[in-house]
Amino acid sequence: MLRWFVLVLSSLSMLAAGLNGGALAQALFGSPPPNASSGDNAPEIDKSPPAAAPETKPAEPAPVAPVLPGSPTAVVKPFYEHVGLELDPSQRKNFIDPAKTVLDKSDALRASGQGECLDPNMALDNADYDKLAIDRSLRTVEAVSGDEAKVVVAFVVEGHQHRLEWKLKKVGGAWKVSDLLSVTGEWALSQYQCE
């Protein structure tokens, strides 16, 4: 009986070695280790079920710092709450040269009936107005150096990132916009010739 058992065991071992990773050997002895090479050097196909991905929560946006009244950011923020506000003549009090001169010339050109000089979405980097997308993604960074300040505004509309830089100067104790530059669009309000 022992002789028969040894014969069967050696036959099975030779069969498994001859098939080298074949279906019968896998049925008898289980799957080969992941790095086992087959006789034909074909890559091993992973037949194991896919591992469940760990459940992840969407990234929470960083908390937004409160805007201090009278700060450079407080001067800039309304332009993202009301589209086209920079072209409203009643807002000219928030601007100084060179931006104010360009905006005044644009008003004169519009009043003459000769057309428009500036895009009504300049504060939005000429992107389509999508208040929900802007409100969700709008981030501001303020840097003050003496009587000058910069407010960098970044937001995403329809998958496109936009970044603008507002330059401000303190005049009579209040911050005024002196220029608006688009980092992404490579334009500056002060470069427009509205004549």
C-alpha cells in the first residue's frame, strides 16, 4: 500500500511539474505564487477579485479667512459678487490712475456710440460668469507693503483656472485699485488704449 501511495504522489508531482502552472496543477496544488514564471514566459494573469478601494471623503476646502472691513481684499471682493462692477461709473471712486484713466476713456468711448473697449468680465478674466463655481473656488491672498498692496484672486470656471492680481494704493487712508492684471490671460487694464 505504501508503495502505491509513493507512486501516486510522484506521478502527481511530475504531472504538476510538466504542466508548470497549468489548470490541472492549479486545481491540485492551488495558484502559483505571484512571481512564478510559466514555461512560455507569458505574463501571469491576475484572476483575483479587485481589492475594494478605501472609502475616501472629498477634500474639504480650506476655511476662508474673514475679510476685514477697509482691507485691500474688502475693496476687491465686490467685483466677484457683482459681474461687470468694474465698468460701473459709480464705482470709479474705488480706482486711481492708471486704471481710472482707462476706465474713464472706456466710458467716453461707449457714450460716443463708437463701441466698447473693455470686456464686461474683466474681473473674471473674461470667463463666463458662473456664480456658483466662482463662489466655491474663489481664493484670495493679500500682501501689503506700506501704502501698496496686491490681492491675488484665483478661481476655477468650467475646469479652467484663472488668476488675477489687483494692485492697490492707499490714498487718503482708503485702498484704491491702481491696476488689474490677468496672470493667466497675460493682460493688464493699464495697457488698454480706449480712444
